[in-house]
Amino acid sequence: MIHDWKIAEREYARHLDRRGRKHAFETLEPGRTALVVVDLVPFFSEANPYCAGIVPNVSALARAMRAAGGTVAWVLPSSDRPFPAIAEALHGVGPAEVYRLSGGEGPLAERLSPGVGQAPDDLYVEKTAASAFFPGRCPLPDLLAVRGVDTVVIAGTVTNVCCESSARDATTLGYRVVFAADANAARTDAEHNAALHTIYRSFGDVRPTAEILGLLTPAAG
């Protein structure tokens, strides 16, 4: 299943009026771009058909990013949660423990959902917060800085929690953010589309996989 995603026409019109173009970022420089895939692990994909449904698009983006000379980074939830009492207050003791263990065990590359198409030279990191870009809670920003990355394409699960949190913080840190509309997944279309609306309006660009692939390979786009 893929979300029936949409951005309201009034939002496109608002940005056309304000900046003179539909999309904030009209080009991608692959060597300075990273595909950041958040929490695409069996805990989510096996429980939610929308999460399972994005796997082919994520895999296509990863292949294209590598072929174009960009970076692919897989971000997984860590079992090291610094504020367990807060998690228990928010979710309950039992569910908080389930979420803490949602990233699985073993080598990071082996914890991902089947079929995502990871490669040995990709980046694999854990995060101890919802966001992959919150300072001090994930090594990803430092690893991207070493590679000269200034643009991130965000995919993964769930749209309105860890993916949206990552997009917001990435923008705050100065990254150009492109959010893959049909390579992120939430529980419902309503939750997914509410997050897309917020990101497109204030924190980044929102594009479908096909358009992002075209930006990575313009000669074939």
C-alpha cells in the first residue's frame, strides 16, 4: 500500500506567489546529497502495510543515489534511551519497552526491512531520539559533514514522528531538505498528509520518488 498523498493546491499557489516557483529546490547535486532512510525496520514494516509499501521506492532511491555519486544513510532506533521515565509516562511501561527494542539486535545492516537494498558502503547509524539530526543524539550529521553533504532526501517511517522530526532538525541545521512523499509512511493517509503539509509549508520540499529520481539523473528524466 502507498499513501494517497497530496499537497493542497492552495499551498502550491502560496509558494508560487511568494517565491515564484513551486519547489524550493529545483536541482540536486548528487555528490552533496544524501538519502537518509529513517527507521525502516521490521518492527514497523511488518505491522503497517503502508510502511511495507514504501520499500520499492526506498530501494529505487538508494540505487539511484549511489549510481549518481551520492550518499545513502540508514538510521535505526537505538535501544539506549536516555530518559526512560519520560518514555514510560508517554507510552506506558510495556509499550515503552517495546519501542525501545524496536530497532532489533545484531549488525545494523542486518536489522533493516527485507528488500530495502542496502549496500556495504552505505552509512549505518543509530539514533537515541526521534530525530536523526538532533545534536548529540545521532552521529549522522558529523558523518555527512565529512562527506560535504548539504542536502538530504528523507524517507522512512513513520512520516509524522521520526521522519518529520528529522526533517525539521535538518532544516534547522542548515540542510536543504527534500521529503519523499511516497517513500515515507505513517498509519493513515490523514497523518501522512498533515506532515507533508507542514514540511512543504515551512521546512523543506516535498516530491514523489519519480521526480527525485529525475533530479538525480536529469539526462534520463
